Amino acid sequence: MNIMLKLLGLIDLLGALLHYLVRYDIFHELAIIVGIIISVKAVIFFKDVASIIDLITALILVLGGFGYYSGILAVFGAVWLLQKSFFSLFFY
């Protein structure tokens, strides 16, 4: 279980990084794939508010991958995924 949590934390960290990189037209395809993975993870664990926010963040990432970038929403998504990955990588 601990390794699975670390892997999910790494996916969240990659998603946070991609929120920033799609602004500069880098890694659009990877952003779409990671966004889909995060949304699947959010649907699997769809029991609390954090999963709903994950789903919204994944949608923002996928839209950014398709070229529809919104600065404040991307910052929200990146900060959300960054703090989630930080806690899952270092405190569990």
C-alpha cells in the first residue's frame, strides 16, 4: 500500500509540473494522458471532497493539454496537486 501511495504521489507531482509546462506549449500529449490518469484515480476514490477537486484539476489539465489554458485555474490545479503529492510522498 505504501508503494502505491508513493506512485500516486508521483503522478500528482507530474500533474502539477505539467500544469505549469502546458503554458509554454510543452508536453501537451503527456498532460492529456496524466490528466486522464488523475481523473480515473479520482473516480476510483470518489468518496470525499478531495476526489472531486482532483477531478476538476484533471479536467483543467486535460483542457490545458488541448490548448485551453487558464492561468488562475492552472495555478489552482498545480498548487492542489503539489500539496497532495508532498503529503503522500513525505508523510505516509
